[in-house]
Amino acid sequence: MQVGIDSFAAANMGLAAGPDNDNAAAMRQLLDRIAHADAVGLDVFGLGEHHRREFLDSAPTVILGAAAARTTQIRLTSAVTVLSAADPVRVFQQFATLDLIAQGRVEMVVGRGSFTESFPLFGLNLRDYDSLFEEKLGLLLRLRDEEHINWQGKHRPALTGQGVYPRPMQARLPIWLGVGGTPESFVRAGTLGLPLMVAVIGGETHRFRPLVDLYREAGQRAGFTPEQLPVGLHSLGYVAETTEQAVAEFYPGYAQTFTAIGRERGWPPVTRQHFDAVAGPRGALLVGGPEEVAEKINRHSEALGGLARITFQMDNANLPHAKLMRAIELLGSRVRPLVQ
């Protein structure tokens, strides 16, 4: 199983903010963490895409390009590319260019995103939420496989045989489909034979098993083998020397962040009781000491019928850079060997 990290390139706000913590420093620290993840042997680092004040990842391929120049082994990916609000031609060109810089270490996770600010920002209508994604995903997959393409759709001008360049170093750029809890999304990924990245940020992970089974069944009906249908899991998490330390350090920022998001979405404020439930043995959060986190990853994998990849999202709790660096080191040196 591959072990990695996802980041939303959090701006320096909240608990970690201070006079010396501007966003230039936050970006420098993020690149340091990616380089550190490479050095300690983690398998993948993913970068999200948002268009909000609290995140610095509105241009993720630019950040990943800087990371590619500082790393040698780790795979670099989006997490996720908000394809509905982007031009698939430009997306492919950016990631193909990034793949050349990274010497064949680039992947893409595409999805619709959990925030909707990009729609009005780029002049799109939320009523087209589903049709935009379906059309653009189909075009992106064609672009991956065809250098010259003839294509016509509803949301973009037609392509009439133009070549799309550059081509990536990899013969077939890996494209994963990032999903939440919509059954149709799981079936779509299976039917297209795309690797599946499941975002589980709350509740109990085993409840997603029926959806993962839908994905595998759809893929097999479409003629794909189990080996062609890997499943990854994106979870919130944090590793410290002990579980007590991890909880004490992670909870305050987690509660602050998700209480703020909850105000936008109508969720109740985060309580310690809620946190303890989602961080418990069956809950989705991967917070604890190295051995406990490794055991929980293995339980998640068993519950979902086997995982090919697990990625941690740790920078949503306003933790200081030094603590995140230590958590990355623990992931590489102590957690990863226990889940192989």
C-alpha cells in the first residue's frame, strides 16, 4: 500500500498565524514539507485546488512544478483538480508539462470539488454541475490517449483535429477519479476503468464499502480486471509520538476549522465528543501514535476490500510547521513500514 500526504496549502491563519508567518513563508514551508516527504520515503504528495482566502492552492500545478524541482522519487498529484471549472485542454497541457519537469512522476486526481466558489469565479452556472464534469472528463480522457482530436460538446468550442502539446513523459498519464458519497460517481469511475480515490473525512469508513463494491462491480462489467481498479483513501489525520499528544495537538485546530466550515454549510459546531467518535477505532480520522495509526489504516483497508493508497490531510488543523515536519517523518519511518 502506498502512503502519502494531501495538502490544501493552508494560508497562515488561525492558531499558527503571527507577524512572521505570512503567506510567502507558508508557501516556502509547504515546499519544505514536500521535499521532506520525498526524503523520508513517502510515496505520493497531493495538492488540492481551492479559490478561497484560507488556501494558497488556486494554481496547484505551479506549486507542484516547484516541488518537482526539489524532489526525486515521490509521485506528485492533484487532490483534486476541479475539472468542472477548468478547460480540459489547459489542464492536460499543464500536467503534461509538469510530468516532463518531474521526469514521469505526475498523476492527476480529478473531481467536482467540495466548494463551489470556482463556478461564479469562472463564469459557470451551478445548474450545469453534473453535465460540466461529465463532458470535461470525457474530453480529458480523449486528450490523454489521442494527440490529435476531433471532438464536439456543449460547454466548450469543438476541436477539429488540432494537436495538443506537450505530450507527457509517461505514455499514459495516470488519472484518478476523486469521489465523495455519490453512488453515480463510483459507478462512473468503474465503468471508465479509472483508479478511485475516496474522500472520507467524517463518520465511519466501513460505511463506504457498498459504494466501493459498486465501483468494482461496474468496472468488472466493463471488462476491467481487479488490478486495473485500485482504490485509494483520502483521510484527515495526524501522527505524533503518542496518541495523547496527537489528539492534544490536532483537536483545537480541527475544531476551529470545521466549526467555521459548518457555519457555511449548516453543520453544528464541532465538540470534543464528536471528535472522539470520528477519531475512534471505527471513525474516519487517522489521529494517533504511529502504531495506532498503522493499525487503523490496515482496518480501513480490510473494511473497504483492500486499499492501494492512503493519503493524509494534516494541514487543516493550523498546526505549526515543525510539528507537521515531525509527523511526516513519523509517517515515513514508522507508519509506512507497518502498512506494507
